[in-house]
Amino acid sequence: MNERFARAGAIALVDLAHEPEFALGRIRIRPAHCEVVAAAWRETLEPRVMQVLVALARAHGEVVSRDDLIEACWEGRIVGEDSIGRCIGRLRKTAEASGSAFSIETVSRVGYRLKIFESGALAADAVESATPKPDLISENVAPHPFAARLLSPVRADRSVVVFAAGALVMLMAGIGLWWLWPKPAAPPTEPVTSVAVLPFVNLSGDPKQDYFSDGFSEELLDDLANNPHLRVAARTSAFEFKGKNEDVQRVGLALRVGTIVEGGIREAGTRVRISVRMINTANGYNIWTATYDRDLSDILKVQDEISRAIAVALVHKLVPAQPLARHDRIDPAIYRKFLEAKRQRLVGDHKNLSVAFSLLKTVTAAQPDFADGFVYLADIAYQLEYFESGKRGYYISVVDEAAQKALSIDPYNGNARLVHLVLCIETENWSGATADIGLLRKNNPGKNALAGLRRYYEIMGFLDESVEASHKLQSLYPPSKRKIDVSINTLLLTDRYREAIDDAKDGLMRQPAATWPMSYLCDAYVGAGQLDRAREIERQYRAAGGDKPFVDECDLRVDIAAGDHAAARRILKNWEAEFPDRIPNAADIAIGYVYLGDFSEASDWFERSYDRHEMRFFDLAPAFVDGAKYRTTARWKALTQQPRFKAWQAEHDRIAAELAARGGAP
């Protein structure tokens, strides 16, 4: 919902989707694709970095001030020198990689200037292909003797010429048919260490037991994903193939993986039989197969044995066990409750989360040595805190206790450390958050560390770094049809509405029982200016029984975008009456008044949000409030001088210095 504007006389806003391609010396810039292309090299830039490059190129060698860069690339938002410096640093690395086709000069106290060292546009064929095409005719290659006779200036016998011409026509026709004839698809080139765990087949004969086979598959997937030697397809990608009898090569191509793990589960009473096989997607051959017939109380041990066997088979070396690994035995009834809680959690609505929370309270009470039970209890308590803000203190204490318990059982549990990081952020424990980030980088350097960095950078106002962490997280997974695993929220915060629309639609398709994607879809349609579609989503959302705060927020955003301020104000007044029982965050009300231009009311609610220790205050206020005018008000400036805000600012500045020292890499 960021309102686009351009300051009179300033450099125009950079809209990458509509920027034409252009050349910088021997390289070509494709803004819409965020690509820099040369004859044998190409590089993809982050959207913000590409915007800065376009803004500098527009100046044709003149100096571009920092203020103009902010207007053109950040739409006038308040950003620090570190954000601009990071983009300039990335462009300088690109310049080096291009063979110094250009450089960026810093003009002290003024801005930046782009210098081009080579002139001339790229040839079209150099842009289209990164490899040179072979010559069809070369003066240095001697012709075949028969061809030489045909090409000789000496007069030939007419019959020979006719025969030769006919032969040449037949030869060329044969080459043409060979060229046009459909060729078999090239086999996948993905390494075998890229893996997809397909949903295990429920062999019990009872569809109601699908939660068990699905849950086991997801647990096995999580175990493999924590192995730094493997690249594992995300659940949302792999579970697309549930119930489909697809050829393994087609699955491998779709998920871009070299190995498929599949199997079946039959559980009855206290026994479980699990069959597993790994298949090479390039040739369809089995890599490894095994069958486990065990007591159901050994399910955790079996799961660990399977994940380690898969890793050993693919990596070809023993995988060391982590110290203090999780407990090997679990009560079968408790394990079933755990898997059912995970199924309820996937839906994500208030009602389902409440059911999951109740189940996990039972699980952790009955199985106090099961680390994952405490991990998911903490995660769901954190989510419920939003819906039941009146019980915030209770849920925060549950998160704290459960996360600490999980880490005491398994200090290397990446999910537990991630939940603890979120708790530190929620309670403004910045030193604790910093320590958790360090431990995640050391012990869980893959998806857990990147997921933590994504959230940490977001709450600290480093949106570009948050998006980059999201991209790196996505790169760990072979892609599905869309990047649903990248946070839709980061797409919205960086105005990438088309991608957000696609991902939210994908979320609805994958989880038809969930209503949460409708909230994102509404925001994305509003941001893209498609208000009629946003209205339709709001109606569908309400009819589907979506949670009231999210439905009302959709309605509010549409009213504001449509200019119906009276309707928007009525919604805000209703929110005030329902606060805090139905509307949990004062910051959300404050943002509504900022959009309406009522800065006095906005300040009242921002001050209340700050006093209530709402993390939503830091989520929205520092970086994401639309309208630079509000940030110039005396009451907002007074809030920024409060002790807790200063502590947030100090952590922000520390991260900025750390990023600068690392050259901007998350």
C-alpha cells in the first residue's frame, strides 16, 4: 500500500518492470530480469541493487545525490547510509566480475557517479547465448573432395552436376529431418545429494490415518534438511505429488532433484512396518531399499536410522551423531497426538492452533524427554499470543519454558534454537537474539540460520537483507512452481506485489482448508491497484469464516486505497471498541490512522503500543510506516528517544556495522 510519489525535479522512480534494456560498454543490463549479461557471463542482482544501477545509469555520468537515490529506489522512505552503501558495494563487485566494464565513484559528501570504460552496444547474439556459436563455413577448413568438385570453376559433365545436385538436396533434406525430429529430453543433471521426500503411502486402508504417514514423511524430511551435506525439497514442493503415480524422471525434473525417497507405512496397534526406497531420478534405478518392522514405541529410533542411512548412501561417508540426540522411545498414543497436532498447525487458523496447543500440552506432559514436542508447543503458543493478546503473559511464559526445555534436552535442535530466537525478539532481548544467531550459524547453518536471519533483519528494519536471506533460504530447496517458501510478507514489504499474488494463490491451492493466504492475497491486490479483486477476496474471506482481525484489515486496506475514508474510520472505531480482546495490537490501529493522515490519533495508539511492549510496534513503526510526513512529527520523534527504542536503534546500528564489515552479505 505504499503510495508512489516523485519529488518535483528529482530523479524519477525506478520501476524495473517497465525499464528498457540498455548497454554499459560491452555488457548489457536487463532491469526487468535483474540481470547483467556479457558474452560468456551473466549475473542476477537483487531488485534494490538493480534499481540503484538504473538510477546511476540514467544520469549519464553526472553525480547522483544520496537523496535522489532514496527517492528513485526507496520511494522516499527513511533509510540509512548502510543501505545505500550495501547496494554500491554489491555493484562494485559486479563491476569487477564484468571485467571492469564500469565503475562507481564516490563523490565525498555529495553522492555517486557511474563511469563506463568501454562504449558500444552488445551484439544481440552475445546477449542471447553465453557460449559462442560455431561457424557453419570457415575459410580455414578444406572442403570434402566431392564438394570441391562441385565448387570447382572447371566445367563439369552435366549428368555429374545433376546427380551431385540431387544428392546434395537429399543430404540437406536428411539433415533437416534429423534437426527437426523430436529429441529425447536430456536426463536431469542434479546431484544425487539433492533429495525430495515424497509423502509415504498410507497402507492401513483407512484414509483417516493419512495424518500418520504424512507426519512421518515430514519428520523424515526435517531430519534430512538439517544435514548440511544434502539439499532437500521443501514440504510444499514434495507434497504436490501425493497420491500421484508420476514417473520418477518427471518428478526429478519438476523438483530438480537427483534422488527421490518414497515408501509406505502400515501401523496397527503397537506395531509399525515401514518400507523405504531411494531412486536415482536420472536412470530410475534403486539406490537403496529397506524395510523396518518394529514396535511403534521405537518410531523415533527408526526415523533416525532411516535418515542416517539415506545420508550415508548419498554422501558416501558416516554422518556423525549430534551429542545428546533426542530420546529414542515414545508412547505410540502420544506420537499420534504429536502428528495430529502438526496437521492442525498446518491449517494455521485460531481454532486449529488451539486444538494443536491442547494436544501438545498432553504430549509434553506425558513425554517430558521429547524435545520436538516442546519445540512445537513453543511455536504454537507464540502464534496463539497474537489471537489472544489478553493472555500474552501466559503464552510468552509457555514459549520461554518450552523452548528452554527443548534446548536442555537437545542443545543442537535447530528448530528449538529458532523458536528461542523469536522469543528473544518478542521480548526485546537483543543480546540473546545475537547469541542465538551466532549459535544457529555455527550449529545449524542451513535453513534454521537463514530463517532466523530473515526474521531478525525484518524486525530490525533491514528489508533488503531480509529478502536476500529469504532468497538464500529458497536456494536450499529445489524449486516448485513458485517460491511459496519465500516469505510472502517480505514480498509485500518490498512492493513485489505480482510475486506476492502468485505465491498467495499458490498457498490457497496447496492448503485449501486454510484461510491465511487470503489475507496476503488481499494486501497484494491492494498494493497492485486491483481493488475489485481485493474486494472479492474480502467477501470470500469473510464467507470462509476467516479470523475477524484479518478480514477487517483487508476491508480497511481496500477502503483506504479506494479513498473511502469514512468507511475506513468506522472500521478503526470498531477496532478501538474491540481492543484488546478481538484486535490484539495497538500498532495496527495506529497504522490505520497514519494512512488516513490523522497523525494525532496515530501517535496516541503508537504510544499505547510502545507502553504495552508490542513487538508489532518495532515491526511496523521504524521502517514500514507509509508517509514520510508522519516520521517528522514531534510525538514520533519523542518516541524515538525512549530507552527501549534507543536500545533497538543501538542494535540496528550494530548490525549495520557488522554488515558493512562483511561487505553486506547476511
